[in-house]
Amino acid sequence: GLKALIFDVDGTIADTERDGHRPAFNAAFAAAGLDWHWDPALYGELLAVTGGKERIRYFMQRAGITLDPSVDVEASIAALHRDKTAHYVKLLRQGAIPLRPGVLRLWREARAAGVRLAIATTTTPENVIALLEHAGEPGLASWFEVIAAGDVVPNKKPAPDIFTYALEQLDLKPEDCLAIEDSDNGAQAALAAGIRALVVTVNAYTADQDFGAAALVVDQLGEPDSPVRVLAGDLGGRAWVDLAVLTQ
Ligand code: XBP
Ligand code: MG
């Protein structure tokens, strides 16, 4: 049976990329005196690479940007990224980004049913805590037995590493778990770890990707007043994604 739900964060539980991470990167670039600016269209292309530091490196390669040979490139990227995280967490503290419809409802249902909750994400751990505490409710982070995030594994999604790490921490087998993801990179990572994936195409950046590998694809988890559109699979006659749908 289903023993744990493993959630992605960015794009899945909240719409964090376009108006969260993206402006935070731009603020860090400006503060460092760089004339780099990631508009929404460019950012959509850069999302092909997961992880903020990896994304900055990818951008520099694409744009042919080279730094002064005396500069330690990795250290510069790490410093830029630390400042980006500070800007992003500040945005979250202002309550700028809400949870997606149905997310808190499903977490409550899982807790009531004894289904364990975990996170497997590419983003930085402090971003996850700040999102849960400010978009959700105080103490929400403690609902998650495992928060597997960021650089705790060497290879980011679509590599399976972060899901494999979460399974180890939960001490569960892949077949006992279900991953909830919003992107092709995320669904591939879950599947490569042997975990079934539910894809929620809430993220405008990833909604058009090919999710052929996922069992169920919906536009949101849904609430009584927020109807779900099913793109693949079926909800077994239900109006939104609940635990019964996930265990069917
Ligand atoms: C999320 C990401 C992250 C965020 C930025 O991917 O790719 O890089 O954009 O986070 P996923 P950091 O939802 O597949 O986990 O800057 O903290 O790395
Ligand atoms: Mg995601």
C-alpha cells in the first residue's frame, strides 16, 4: 500500500519560479554590479537546468561569459547564489507566494491517514522551510519527516539521486511511495528511482512538456471550489485528487 508521498517543491506545491526565484536571481546580479537580466522567456529556457548554481553556470556558458582569469568562478557563483537565496527567502517572508490549490488539503488527509510526508527537491533547504512556514502555516515544516533538498546529493534532477536519498531516509521501498512532480525533469528523476509519479502541470513553464512516463497528469490537485482538469489517466469519478485517487 501507499506509505509515503514525496513532494517536489518548485512548481508543484507553489508557483515559485517566475515571480520568486527569477527576480531573486536578478536582484543578486544587480547587487553584484552585473548587467545580467533574466526575463521570463529566457528564464523558461534556463529552467532546462535544475539547481540555481548550475543554472547560473549554464547561463554563462550559453552567453559566452568568461570572468577575469584571476577570479575563482565557482566561488563567485556560490556567492551570487547565496545572495539570491537571501532575496528569495525575503520574498517568501513577505508572503509573496501562496501554496497551490489542494496542497494543504492533501497533506492534512495524508497525516490523518498515517501516510508519511517527504520532500525531494533541487532547491536550497532554507527555501523549502521558508515556503512551508510562510505560505502554509507555522509548524508546517515539521509535518515532513524528510526534507531532501539541494546539494545533499551530487547530481540534481533528472538524476534519481534526491529521490533515492529520500527513500533511504524514509527507509521505504520505491513501490511504497508516490512522487508528486510538475516537470519532465522531476518525473524522470522519480521514475529513475523506481517511484511512480503524479504530475501536476501547475507550472506554466513545464505544462507543455511530454509526461508520457507519468500515470496521472492533472492541472492541479484541486479543491471543492477549484475543479481539476485531467490530462492523462483518470480520477476514478472523483472531483479532485485525494488519497483514494492516489491509492487506487
Ligand atoms: C527546481 C529548481 C531550482 C530552483 C532554484 O527544480 O530547478 O533550481 O529554480 O533553486 P525542481 P535554488 O522543482 O525539479 O526540484 O536556486 O535554491 O537551487
Ligand atoms: Mg518542480
